[in-house]
Amino acid sequence: MGAVLYVPCDAAALAVGADRVAETLADELRTRGVDATIIRNGSRGMHWLEPLVEIETEQGRIAYGPVKPSDVAGLLDGGDHPLCHGLTEEIPYLKRQTRLTFSRCGITDPLSLEHYEMHHGFLGLKRALEMTPAEIVQDVTDSGLRGRGGAGFPTGIKWNTVLKAQGAQKYIVCNADEGDSGTFSDRMIMEGDPFVLIEGMAIAGIAVGATKGYIYTRSEYPHAVAIMQDAIKIARKAGILGASVMGSDHAFDMEVREGAGAYVCGEETSLLNSLEGKRGIVRAKPPLPAIEGLFGCPTVVNNVMSLASVPIIMDRGARFYRDYGVGYSHGTIPIQLTGNIKNSGLFETAFGLTLNELIYDIGGGTLSGRPVKAVQVGGPLGAYFPPSLFDTIFDYEAFIERNGMIGHAGIVVFDDTVDMLKQARFAMEFCAIESCGKCTPCRIGSVRGVEVLDRIAEGDQPEQQVELLTDLCDTMKMGSLCALGGFAPYPVMSSLTHFPQDFHVKPLTDAAE
Amino acid sequence: MALQTQSQDIEKETAAIIDVHEHQEGPLLPILHDVQGKFGYVPEDALLKIADRLNLSRAEVHGTMSFYPDFRTEPAGRHVLKVCRAEACQSMGGEKLADDIQRDLGIKWHETTPDGKVTLEPVYCLGLCSCAPAAMMDGNLHGRLDEDAVLKLVEEVK
Ligand SMILES: Cc1cc2nc3c(=O)[nH]c(=O)nc-3n(C[C@H](O)[C@H](O)[C@H](O)COP(=O)(O)O)c2cc1C
Ligand code: SF4
Ligand code: FES
């Protein structure tokens, strides 16, 4: 058998030249007359090393990265190479992880059913098919899995509501609208292990009695859309999806739908309106989507990570999953280390690591080499934390206690060149741009917020403006229908609270002049 | 005459797109995406055709369409460059990069270069936050960008 090499097809790898590396590699192998196969795998999640080329050896896969086309020839010559990181599995960043949801990502060919099954694929679904819907729901509840889309609501409890709801038609809607800056775990799983999402959605369908699923994702994710669509076709052909799921009497099929550039469509009711072909305006709750969701039917809306974690829970058991983590945060969480950080990428681990461990021990500090000034956790609506709070552990409740949220588990690192007043202004500006317009505190409040922050920047009565800003943030928190308007105050107020100097610098120097 | 033919063509193409999606639940967004994919924007004739076939008013279709930043009512330049403005890219100098590009191209957000080559759009996260700053030229993604790299992207397209 010939040599086997791997070059990822993940969008992050493509964005830094993986296709050109793969082409050069193929040419070079042909020129040398080497019989070889290049597998386009998902990403291992060590994005600072992308494009990461792996060569299979008797000892295991050897990693090289970041590889440029000009490095390819040297890489094939063998011997020591400056880009060589040794056995991939032994790289500390990977070795320290607990990969449950991402157990296959980066290892397999995303569209190979054979690879998928060789690596424990469909074992969860097979087990689910032997259980009653209530038993499946009970297992998911017992696993302690909480929604990974941001709110952390227990997935099993949501499923139970849909299971009990009456309706001739029920739906599984996968929220793949991943709009938070600093996040890409949904994208990585869709591009790197699409069958696990299909499996998770099929299990959800069987559990609640839904026969139709939708994956609603972003138009900014063209590669994820293409791979998901191909994977669905393959699964349908193999009898995983369709009138009889794996030969059972359960029917389940699904479709991918693309959003059109609106962040708010990640909010579940806005998403449902968008799926129905309407404006993505947020709906008032109740009714809950679980009771009256898509086209008025009982609907499970779950994040990609929530659904993609279900197969391993069904395969290994609720207890196995539940035993990872701390407090009420059970299982693992794929943390995304992004922005100005050396070892950027995806790090799946049990809940409970501190920000210090994540940013310094694992992340290696800033890429610029300058001191860390702040991190934003949980997307554009998440709070900014200063280094004095880096002892906070990654746990839903620990973050809430400190006026933050883990959200979709993205961490964006900023060095000491960042101006926190600017970041606060951006949070308000973003809210103004993305507001669905339904409620005044969000629609108007965010615009006023930008104006007030501009006045602070100009040094125009900063004390009074800060008071105004605080009031405004309170109004938005209390009076907004959804978390866009309700949480935009968090990045603003955390900036103000933890970095007051950035809000007064200009007026103070002005006064001194 | 030419105009009329064009308008008939648009209607015909739009009808064909509607045929593909009509049976789907909530077909409006998939139709709008395909229409924009075909023409580069959503022409008024297409809008009217969609309204007619889906049994909606023109205002309803227009109202939905205008909610979403992706849909255009006018053609864009030959290429669309979307530069990420969100936080992870900001942390890696994305804001300065965006300013530099606007200056270099001589246009602001949502504008098109005078030669009709490139339309510049802001985007809020491309999921490439681990290789920031990032941008998208037409359907292609690019990370770890600097000013030179972006200008090269613009040069490389026709
Ligand atoms: C403005 C806004 C944007 C959101 N964006 C997303 C998103 O991109 N992905 C997601 O899964 N949830 C998002 N949510 C949360 C969803 O409303 C919902 O809680 C989630 O999809 C439920 O799934 P889960 O229980 O599996 O987390 C967003 C919420 C708000 C208010
Ligand atoms: S808070 Fe903002 S986004 Fe949410 S419903 Fe109100 S206006 Fe819409
Ligand atoms: S913030 Fe720019 S790609 Fe995510």
C-alpha cells in the first residue's frame, strides 16, 4: 500500500493556503513517482500550525506545520525538518485535551462513512434505536448536557417538553448560525465530522418524535454548507436518513438552510421566522419553540455542539459524560482560543480549567508577545475580563457570578494596545447594526449608547456621561426582549468597571493641559 | 427592446428557480439566494415574479429581503470583498487593516471602486478568529492578512 498524507479541508486551513499545499504535494509526489493518497481531513484544531500536513508512518501520524507550498519538497525528503512536530497525538496541546465531541475531527475523511464507522460512528444511534423515546430523553437529561449555544439550558429537559407536546408534525432545528466573534466550533464539526451532527439530529428526532430536521447556518460558511449537504446525501443513500432510519420504523430526514447575514437570526425565535421565510424578528416567549416552534409545531432548537455531543452520550452512557466537569457544568466544552493568542485553535476539555491555564499554559499568551490586557469570553455580548479575574474557572455559574458568560465558549485575547472605550463603543455599535428592531431599549438605546461613548471619548463631561451610560445599560438589560439588547451592556459595563482609566484618559489629560 | 428581453429573461430564470424550491417549506430565502446567485442581485422583475408565485404581496417579499444584509437590490462590483470587523480580528489589527484598505481602494464600506471591480462590505466574523484578521473575496476565505496580502487579493481578481 502506498503512502498516506493528510491536508485539512477545514475553512481555517483553506484560508491560510491548504489547497495550494495539497496541490504542490500532489505534484511533487507524482514527480517523484511515489504511490500516495492525500486525504483531506478536518482540522485537528491547532490552527496556529495550519496548514498542518500529516504523514502516516508505522509509529503513527507525524505532523508538520505551518506548511507553505515551498516547504513541501523538503518535507518529502525525510530526515529532520524544522516544521516537524513529531507524532501528532503527542503534541501537548492535543494530548492535554479530552476529545469527546471532537473525537474524530481531524482524524478522518469527513465524507467517508467507512472512516466514520471505523471510529465508533453510529453506535449512539444504534443504541438509541433499541430504546424508547422516553429512555433516550432520560439518558440525555442524566448526562447533564446543557445547551452549548449560550444559554446553557438542560438539553434533556427541552427534549422532554417536545416529546410530551402534541403535534402531528415536530421538528429538530439545529442552530448553526454561529455568529459570535471568537467561535468556530460548529463550523469545524460541520466541515470535519458532519456525520456526527447528522447522527445527533437523528437521535433527537427519534427521541421526540420528529421526522424532519433543519440545519440553519450562515452564508459566511460556504464550505460547511457544501460538506453538510454532501454528507446528508451520502447518509440518505446509505439508509441512515430517510423513511426508515437504519432499517427501523423511524423516519427522519434533513435539509441545510442558509441565513443571509443577520446576527440576530442566531436567536432561536428569529431563526424560526427566518426559516419560515420571514423577516428575522424575535418572537415573544411564551409560547416556547418546544411547544409552538417552526410553522407552529413543537420544535427542538439546539446548537450544533449540543446535538453533536449526543451520539457519544448515547454510545458511552450518561454517566460517562456526566463524570467530566465541575458543579452543574457536566461533560466537555470545546473552547476556542482566538484573537491575539499564540496557540490559537480549538481545545476540548472538561469544564473547570481557569482562564489563566487556558490563556497562558495552553494558549501561550499573546501572539504579539505583549502583555494581555483583557479577554472577551462568550462573543460580542460577553463581558471583558481583566487578568485579575483570570482565576475564574470555565463553568457556567462561575462566569455568571462574575457578571460574565461562557456563551459559545469563545475566548478573544487582546494585548495592552487595546482601548477598552473603543471596545465598549463597538459593542453598542454592533447592537445597533444587528438589532431586529422590535424593542426600543435595544433599537434606540444602542444608538444612544454609541453617542454617549463618543462624548466620553471627546472628554465632554465624562462623569455625567458615565452616569448616563450606566442608566442606559440598566434600561437595556431590563427592557429588552432578547439577549441582543439585554446583554450588549455586559461588554460595555465590564469595560467601564475593569478599565475605568480608558474612559477618562482623554478628559484627564485635557484637564491637565 | 433589449430591456424587454432582459426583463423576460429574468422572469424566466426566476420561474425556473422557483420551480426548484416551490415544494420546500419556507422557500423564500432559498429562492432569494438562488436569484442573487444568478443575477448578482435581486432584480425588481424577479421580486414581482416571486411575490406572484408564492402568493405574497410585493411589499412582503421586499420587506423580508430588506431585513437581510446579504440581499442586494442593485448589482455589486465584479467582485465582493468582505472584510471582518469583529472583535477577534480587531485584536489582531483588523480595524487598521480595514482603514488602510478603504484608503487604498479609495472607497468606504458598501461602495464599489470606480472601475466596477470590487465592492467592499463589512462582515462580522467569518469563523476564522484563530487566524485573524480575515476576509472573504467572493466565496474564498483568507486569514492572517495584512495590507499587502489584501491588495494582492484585489490584484489577482479580474
Ligand atoms: C442575539 C442572539 C444570538 C444567538 N446566536 C446563537 C447562535 O449563533 N447559535 C446558537 O446555537 N445559539 C444562539 N443563540 C441562543 C439561541 O437563542 C438558543 O438559546 C440556542 O440555540 C438553544 O440551543 P442550545 O440549548 O443547544 O444552546 C443566540 C441568542 C441571541 C439572543
Ligand atoms: S432586544 Fe434587540 S434584537 Fe432582541 S428583540 Fe429587542 S430589538 Fe430585537
Ligand atoms: S472575528 Fe474576524 S473571523 Fe471571527
